[in-house]
Amino acid sequence: MGPSPHRPRTTLHHRLKEGTHGYEDEKFSYVILSKRSVDHSRGARVIRHPLHHPGWIDLRVCDSGGAHDLRVTKLDKLRFRAARKAEWGDLLLLDGQIVDHLEDA
């Protein structure tokens, strides 16, 4: 039998949530807030750590169309160079440049 996909609940958590199962099966979500207005026309915000592969980089980004996955290949040299340097929270501009982290945008 393989490992369980569920996380075991602590005794305290089990009592507080009045859980009937001995494991945690809730999904998670997150919210990104900013004190400044967001201009999505400039580019896309990286909302997950980039996944580096040989020849391409997978990014989870948020832009005017909402959150989606973006794959950047070596064929797109300008964007690939930027994606290699990108970190969670960076703004990827349409011209392939990066504005580092949330506070600089």
C-alpha cells in the first residue's frame, strides 16, 4: 500500500474542527494583496516558484487574464533569460525584463 495523500490531524486540530476523520483533507487557497493598484498591462506577476527543466521553465503567473501556467522555452531567448532569473513575487514585463519582487513594482 502506498503513502496516504492525506495529512494526519493533531489531536488539538481534530477536537477544534470537530473532525470525524483522523486526517486533514481540506484544500488550500491564497490571496495576494497590494497597497498599490495593480497594472496588469505591464506584464505578469510570478505567483509560484519557477520550475526549471532542461530547455524550458514553467511559471505560474497572474496577469489581466487571471492565474495561469506559462512555459518559456529556450527558443524565446529574451523571455527565457528573464524566466531563469525570476523568483516568486517578481513582475515579468512583456519585453522580457524583470522588476524584482513586490516592493519594486
